[in-house]
Amino acid sequence: MVVGFFPSCVSLPQECNWPKYISDRFIPKRDKKEIRRNYIRRPEILPSDHGEATGPRVFVLSDLHTDYSENMAWVKCLSAVGYKKDILLVAGDVAEMYKTFVLTMSLLRERFMHVFYVPGNHDLWCRGEDYVDSIEKLNALLDACRRIGVETGPKIVDGLGFIPLFSWYHESFDREKDIQGIYIPSLEMACKDFHACKWPDRLSSKDFALAVYFDAMNEKNRILVRDIQRLCESIITFSHFLPRQELCPEKRMLFYPNLPKIIGSDYLEDRIRSIHGANGSATGCHAFGHTHFCWDAVLDGLRYVQAPLAYPRERKRRMNGGEDWLPFCIYCNGRLNNQISPCYWSDYYSRNKRDPENMELAPWVSRFYKR
């Protein structure tokens, strides 16, 4: 995703190269060196060794952003032979430009036996392209996927059930107390979606309309989903947006504390639980994207994973865990990979209780905002 603050500034500072927009407007010069001095270094996630695989493996990847030449180069460097029997789930934000999207998905389709996709917000930006609105562009992307051979609907492959879930965020997804006493730029100022996406008058992300519209797209697949539930022991769902607020750090940890208002949908979690069950499933998993935080955690009996390629500057700071672990393998040798990856924030919350009532800004954030 992109906020005006840049996603790299939504998390812990690491060798910070502050965007000029932030540096000039918000950070006094005397504080810049202090912020850089107090960054926290994240560990790099190492790839898992699964040995000789029997049957197809399943990999997840989100937020490819191949409009960046470095990211496109990363995709082109993926092995042309190592994934021929495997399945890739792409959890949105492939590219801003249509031609780049088509090239990226074509490259992935050449490398993997099956590729599944759900759209992200960047994919629906209309800047510099001749679309009436983002709905027209969405339909163009889905048509392109059909031509390329990329799956955008539920399907059973080798006994495994795969269910892509369409979604969009709504502000009321954020139920945690807002940070008070500091100036926080508006969502319209911080989030480029409000300017780069174009919607029909009846649709808006300021209320439930867009979230309801995208969730309703899943209804046409109801019969296929029921068949998958009946026939498959292991089911993997995936979306671009977050289904739960606990999959994002607390507001006091974020450089843009209002980020939770533009990241997720309650309709998404409801749909996930209708598939995996209220108590989750040891043989199920949900993958997501959008925030560029690597994540691997079990909540209420279900595993949630985010494996973002993210922006080049974020990979350098390992905000996404680096790049050597990507794409991330979640299924191998006939079962889900039970090894939980040491992702920074999900690892942090496995040891520390979430405390959204705590309004004390984290040190790296308090230097950024002057009360």
C-alpha cells in the first residue's frame, strides 16, 4: 500500500531515509540524527529447507509492486524450472500500470503450474491510464488473468482447496482508541487511494459501500466454496486486505497512527470464519497483504500469513523480512508447513500482550510527533 507518509515510515525506523515530504514538514533537523541512531534492526528471515518435495508446494506472495524496476528484476530472477509443479497465491498489489501487471502475471504463470490472484488497491489505481473508473480497470485485470491462465476464483488442485477473497477496507474496521494530542494528517492527505482510485458515485471507502461491493463479489462463488468445504481437508484462503486489526501493530507503534482505518474489512473475517469455522482449522490458512509487514501467527485457531515483496527501500531495512525467504512456502509434502516464521511484529506479539488502551507513543514515534 502507499500512504503519503510512505509505508516504510509506518513501522520501526531502520536506517531511515525519510521521504522529503516528511523530513521537511514534520521532523526538526536536530531530531533526524537521533531517530537514525535509535533504529531497531530486524532479523532477516531465512528460507525454509523442505528437502525433496513430493507433490505440489504452495507459495504465497503479496505486494510485488513491479512498477519498481528492482521488483520486476526480482520476479524475472525467479527460477524458470524450480516451481514448475507448484502453486503461487498472489495477494494483490502487483503493479499500478496495466501493462506492467500483465507482464508480471505472465512471468509468474510461466514459472508456476498454477497462479491464483486477488486484486489490491494499487492494482486499481487509474493514474495515467484511460479507464472510466477503478471498476472498469478491475474488470480489465480479471479479463487479462483469464487470458493468461491465472485463477481468480475458487478451485481444487491436487486435493487442496484454494479460495481467493475479494475485499476492500472501511474506516469502521478500526475499533481501537485513537491517539490524542498530536496532529495526524487526514486519510485523504495520507492515503493515495483517495486520489488514484476512481469510483462510481454510489461507492465510497468513507463508509461500508466499497467493502460491501467487493465482498458481494464472493457470493457468486458460494456453490464452489461449499464444494471445496465438502471435498477438501486443507483449505487456503487469501485476500489483499486484513481481516483482523490484530494483524497490524498498535497505533502507538505506527508512524501513521490512523493506518488501521485504511487496511481491513470486517466482512472479510466473517467470510473467512464461514469457510474455516469459528474455531479455525489446523489444516487451514489465510494469507493477506497490503501493510508490507511480514506476519505469521495463529489467532483463534487459524494461521494468518503475510509475505510481502514490498518496496526496495523496505527490503533493505528488512521491514518485510528481506527477500531470500520469498515466495514463502506454506504447504509441502502433503501438509501445511507448521514452522512459524520469525516475522518481527507477529513474533513481538507472541511474547507481548496487545495493549491498544496504551496511548504512550513508542520512542521512535514520539520523536516524530511533537505533542
